[in-house]
Amino acid sequence: MDAIAIKTVGLTKKFKDLMAVDHVSIEVKKGEIFGLLGPNGAGKTTLIRILCTLAQPTEGSATVAGYDIVKEEGKVREHIGLVSEKMIMYDQLTAKENLKLFGRLYDIPKNQLENRIYDLLKVVNMEKWADKQVGTFSTGMKQRINVIRALINQPDILYLDEPTLGLDPQSSSEIREFIRKINLENKTTMILTTHMMVEADLLCNRIGIIDYGKIVALDTSSNLKRMVSGTDTTVVELEIPNLTIEITSHIKSLTSVQNLTQSDDTHIKVQAKGDEAFDDIIDTIRKDHGKITFIKNLEPSLEDVFLHITGHEVRDQPGNKVKIPMQHGPRRMVESRIR
Amino acid sequence: MVNIKRTLRHSMWICGKDLLELTRNRLALVLLVLMPIFMMAMVGFIFPSSTSIKNTPVAVANLDKGIYGNMFVLSLEQVNNQTGIMDLRNATDFDDIKMQIQEGTLSAGIIISENFSSDLMAGKQGNITIITDQTNPQLSLTLQSVLSEVIKQLGVLYSINAFNLTYSQVVPYNTQTGGIIPGNPNYFQFMAPGIMSMVVMMALMTGLPHAISYEKDKGTLDGMLVSPVDRMSIILGKTLAQIVRGMLQGVIILLLAILLFGVHIYGSIWLVFFILFLDVFSFVGLGILITSFTSKEENATMIMMTLMFPMMFMSGVFFPIQQMPLAMQYIAKALPLTYATTAMRKVMVIGADIPAIWNELLFLIIFGIVLLIVAIPLFKRGMRR
């Protein structure tokens, strides 16, 4: 058996003069959770739509589960499931009716379908709600049904396009838990798109960072982080209530210290290099009678990775349809989530 | 063969899903029944017929000084007591009638001329003028003909009495009017077939783009597109559901027309259903065509409305096509609704059989097929952007 679930070669999608997907060549291994990380409008959804045969590439080719996405779209469809940004279900139908309808479209025999629906509902703790109309559900409940709907044909490959978008933290973690469980138990290959660094970090085996339609970096989460920091760099955050100028200047004068920033009267952030760096810093502070009340070793986040690689922060990019004005400041994330 | 069966099976499921959704939507269900009732009641009661005229306020201004004027008024009252057509009042002269019509308290006036008696005695015709309210042309027209008929009859009676003649001597020709089926069709009989074919068209034209664009907007269409079902199943299933809905409305109108409004079907009821079906069929392609051009539900609905209204009024549903200017008649002849309405009318009102409506049926079939041939590839292409 081939160990590659998805392979794309120079995959490109143009919308008039906008390159939504720009010569993407990736390989997704069987059984892995592959993250596509990037701001809204970076081309994640378009890439997913091409890979699940909803859109045709302008250029390049791709195989999914060993089938060509253009020439063998029917075959591809049999092997995939899609959880898209918009929930695929009918509010006026009950949870069971929804699952049944989609199951029937895959020609699953009646008895088998009944059992599968029952099992899936059980996995997400929704058996009690089987005969209730989906429209009466909370967003979190709906998303649970939406995810098991995509699993009704027991796909080899599951596409998850922003699966936790608009969910509260609790529902988000439930869905993530469930995704991980399915991945482990069924060995389902998953492609997950997200603009949330935390989510990619939590779920994905490998992450492809996508920016303006291009894959700009692709590796495991820890390797990506290492790209920013180098192996022997440490960043520590310290809280020193009796912080003085002497302390800071003494730390700065250490040879191992590369950078020091002071965020307020009592907090400093120190970036240092070498094995001894940590000890040196603490010794220096103690010598100046500084009192350490809080210390935290800061690992670079994926956010730092994104910044490092693309040279700009994670922010919405003007897409093919929605023109989102560039926004800075704290409201940015909130707005992009609402969309 | 296996593929066709599979496509059909899938389309049945999709159709079933759409209908299930419809039955869960109470408002939509109520409107499904209510809309035809409104339609029928509206067109049924808005247009007056000679039988619907009762107690219409009519004033008589008797300017005549002699006895014949009074005699005429008396006999008019006598006739009116039997028929109850008018609510008779007195008026002094033309200006009085004019004022009352302007105020809206009168629908018509009858003026007996100053020289009525003397003219009659001199062997001349006595002049009677009927004045009607021109702001209501339909009612005016009906009143004019009713009143003229009453006055003519009174004239005949006068001749018989005054000159001692028999009825056949005064009115030697006996004319009888009638169509090719017995009885006088009322306005409903004329309207019902048109309304039926129109409502069925409307159901499809608004229903199909809604059904598809709505799912496109909501993203649920992706769920079907990403599954291994044939695209044909989706169009077919959606269309089937709309056909069922349209036919259902057609049947509701038919039942209402028969039970509530006394419409009689002279032709075969199966033929009526067949025409209803062809009517729907001829619009399926148009519906799909518009859906594949528009990505948003709003746009689809807007285009539908723009097309529907002219079609409604130009297809002879409300007004006979023969009354229209020549240019409009040509347009009317290109619209499928015209043919559906004509065929339906011929079957329902004058009991026509298939050979008599062959041209109409053929046009509907060809129109439907041509549009489908154009629409389906476009729809399939539109699904994959």
C-alpha cells in the first residue's frame, strides 16, 4: 500500500487576477493530521475545495487516495468526507434523518447504515437527540452532528475546514478531542485548516503554513518553532518586584544574553544563548538582591513562526470574494472569527 | 442501466428530503394552500358579471311632463322588484346625477328626456339616456348592457300594449346565443384554467431557484456535491420535488374551482393533469438556467420576478390575447404559459380532446426540451467553479 494519501503537484487556482492557490506541491501521509495554517483568504479553503472535487484547478494536478481529482472525481468522492466552514445539514430534519440522507447518497445498505448512525451518534453522545430537529440544537451540538455526517461513508480522508470556527472553548475542545480519537481509531487521514495557531499546534502532526496561496513552510510543529529560535536559545520571562536599573544593566552585560525587553516596572523578557545562560541570569539577579516571584520559560509560538517566515502577522488577506480591510490591534482575531 | 437506476434512486432521496423539509415548514404549507385560495377569490370576485350585479345604486331623472315617462318609471320599478338589480332613487337632472356619481353614491343614472311623451305620441322614438361611472369601466360596461336590455324589453312591452300586437310581431327574430357546450360559462370558468397554469408556473419558477440557490448559499449543496452522486440526481431530485409541489397547488386550485366556485370541467380530467405537467415541464429548464447563472438566492428570485410578471399578464391568463396590440401578441406567442393556458382552457371550458390541442402540447414539449438541453450543461458547469 502506498503511504501517501494526498499528493499535489504544482496545484494552482486562479480567480481572474488573483492567485488563490499558487503552485502548491505537498504530500500528505496516510493516517496523519495535516494542518493548513494561514489567515483568512490565504487560500486554505480553495485548496480544500480543489482536493474534495468541488473546484477544478487552473493548473497542476493532484491525487487523493490514489485517484486523480479531475479524471477520477467519482472515485475520489467515495473516499473522502468534508466538514466545511458552513455546516452541511438541514435544520428542518432530525439528526438521524440528516445522517440517513447522506448515508443513502453513498449507497450504504439500509441495515448497515442504521448501525453506523447509531454508533456515530453514540461516539459524540448524541443518541438522545437523534430524533430532534437539528435546527433546535446549539452550535456545538450541530457541529458534532456535522462531523459525524462527514464520517458516514467511513472516509479514508477527512477534510476539516475550520472545524471549531464559532464554537465556544468547551465545544472546541470536545470537537478536537473527537477528531483526535477518530484519527487514532480509524487511521483516518485528516487535512485540517485553521487560522488558530493553538489548534494547529494541538492537533496536527505536520503543519503547512500557507500565505497568499503559497506553502511557505511545512514541517512538524516543533521543527517549525525551532526554525525561529535555533536550538540553544532560551527566552525567559521574569517577574521581579524590586526591579532596578542595576539588575537590568547587569543582565544585559552578560555575554550569553542577546536581548532584553522590559514590559513594565516589574517584568522583563530575556533572550539568551548557551547552556549556562539560565544560571547566569538567575545568579546575576540574586547578586543584586533581586527577588524573583515568577519565572517562565517561553517557547516560541506558531505565531512567532508565522511572523518569522512571512514577515507579517497572521491577518486576513483580501480573498477572492470578501474584501476584508486590513486591521491591526486586538479586534483583529475576533473579527476574523466571526466571518 | 445500473447507473440510471442509481441516479434515479438518488434523485428520489433528494426529492424526498426536499418534500420532508417542506412538510416541516408550517408557514410554507399554509401558504401553499392559501395562495391559490387568494388567487381564485381575487380574480373571481374582482371582475363583475351580470349575475353579480345586485342593488346597484341607480338614479332616475324623469324630465318628462307627460304620462309615458311616469309609466316607464313604474314598469322599471316593477322589473326591478323582480330582479333586484338596482337600488332605484330619484334625481332631478343630469347635473344632479353627475354630482352624485362624482361623490360616489351612484353607479349610474337614467334620464328620461323632456319630450319623451310627446315624441311617443307623435310616433317618434322616446329618448332615454344611460349615464355610467367611467372610473369603473368594467362595472359601467356591464351596467350599460343590463340597463339597455331592461329598457329594450320595456319598449317591447309598450309596443305590444299600445298597438295591440303580438310579441313575434314586435320582435320577429329570435336569437339565441351559446357556445359549443351548454350553459353560459362564468368568469371563473374562463379564469380557472389560466390561474391553474399560472400558479403552477409560479410555484416552479420561484421554487426551483430557491431550492438550489438556498442550498448553495447555506453550503449544504456541497454535502451532496462531495458525495459520489451524479449531478443529474441533484437537478432531477430538486426538480421532482418542485413538480410535486406545483402539481399539488394545481390540484388545490382545481378542487377550489370546482367545489367553491362552481367551475365545470367539460374535457378529460386526466388531460387537465397532463397539461399541468407539461406546463411545469416547460418551465423546468428555465428555472435551472436561471439558477446556474446566479450564485445568490436573492439574484435568482429577482430575475424570476422580472420574468414572471410580464409572462403573467401577456399569456392571456387575465386578458384575452386577441385584445392586445399586435407586437405584444407576437411576444405572447413565444411564451409557454400562453400555450398552457390556451390548452387548459380549451379542455376545461369547451371539452377539447388531444387532437384539438396538439399544437399547444407540442410547443410546451419542445420549449421544455430545448431549454433543458441548454440549461443542464450550464448547471453542471456552474457546480464546479
